[in-house]
Amino acid sequence: MSNRAVSAVLGVLRRLRSTQGLGQDHAVLQYLQQWAGDHSESVVLRLALGVIEEVEDAQIAIAASSLSEEAKEGLNGTLSGLRSAFALSGMNNSIKSFMPALGPAITNFAIIASMIDAETSPEVATEIENLSKEIDELLKAVRDSSLEPTLRDAAVRHLGILLALLRNADAVGVEPALAAYFELLWQMRKLKESAEKQTGDGVGVWERISSWGERLGKIADLVDAGSKLVPYIEKVPDLLKYLPN
């Protein structure tokens, strides 16, 4: 089993429990909208897709593990609930309609995570936080800039997507943020062309965006360094079967 899938699922469950102002009676869509912030609807869909992909990875890993059937049943019940909740057909329904007992679900995955060292490292969390702050600062500056309006609006949209995905990397992984960064570079190619002919806002924005590639690469490398297959998951005690589903 990849510890990254376990870490992401645990991250989703913890976010569902801790999102301010929302509880299990609220719709999944409300959670996604709050996680996305004031960014476009496409961010909501990207976050939902990221959750589903991590859940599917965890389902495959659990099916291939040597955990007892009782343990698999509890974990798969949680994963099936998450997959249905974050699907398009489930977003307008409450969390509790898919997962009546969120606390025990967190406990189950926390046990697995602690046994296979699946927690996100402090270094990764710090790097993500620092880069997120810088992206947020540039996003605010671009909104108030004198860039050509069409170009400015595109930059704001794609910077917002990158920021939201990076801030939610604990739940959806780093890959969606990397994909969003390359989309940003592609969309901002016109900014680069204009920056070569001018000084001021265009030049500064392009230079800052370009500088993030190395930092995102470092984050990805740190995540990959901590990622590993855990073939000994069958050694996790069968304590899971004593916990409520």
C-alpha cells in the first residue's frame, strides 16, 4: 500500500471534521466551496476529482493488502462513502448520508497512518504554506495591477486555481497543483511575450510565476522521498475490527 493514499484519505476526513462552520448535516458541495475559497467553480470540481482519485488509489491498495476481511470492510465502507459523497451525484447531499460516523472513520485511518508512517512531514507542510502565501500575495497584486484586462483576468483565475489546489494538497495530493502550475505557465505565455517588450507589472509577474517551478519541484521531491509502498500492512493489528464503522 502506498502511504500517500492513506495520508490523503486521512487528510480529507480530518478536513470534513474541522472545516469551520460546517458539520455532518451540511452538503459536500458546501465543504468544497469553502475549501476552494473565492475562486472559480472549476476549482470545486478539481478538488472533488482529486479526492476521488486518492480514494480510488486507497481502494486498490486495500484490496491487494493482507488485512483481515473485518478490517477491509471498515476501511472500504469509509472509502465508498467518500467516493459517493464527492461524485457529482452526491455533492448536494449531506456528509452524514454517506458517512454516519465520521469520528470512527478518522480513527480507523489514523491507526493505519501511524503504523505505516503516512503523515505529511513538517518540512512539506512548511514549504507548501510558504509558497501559498507568496502565490496569494501575487494574486492580490495582479487583481490591482495595470495589466491588460483579459490577461489580468486569466492570471487571476489560474493563480486562484493553483493556490486552492496547493492549500488542499493534504487532501488531494501535490499532483493537481503541479498540473495547475503548468496550465498557468501555458496560459501566461502571452504575458511572457508582452514582458519582453515592456517593464513594470508584466515583467515582475512573469518572473515570480517562473520562479515557483523549482519550489514546486522541491515539494514534489520531498513528497516522493517520503512516499513508499508498504507491503507489510498485513502486520497492522486487527484492532480495526473492534472499532465501529
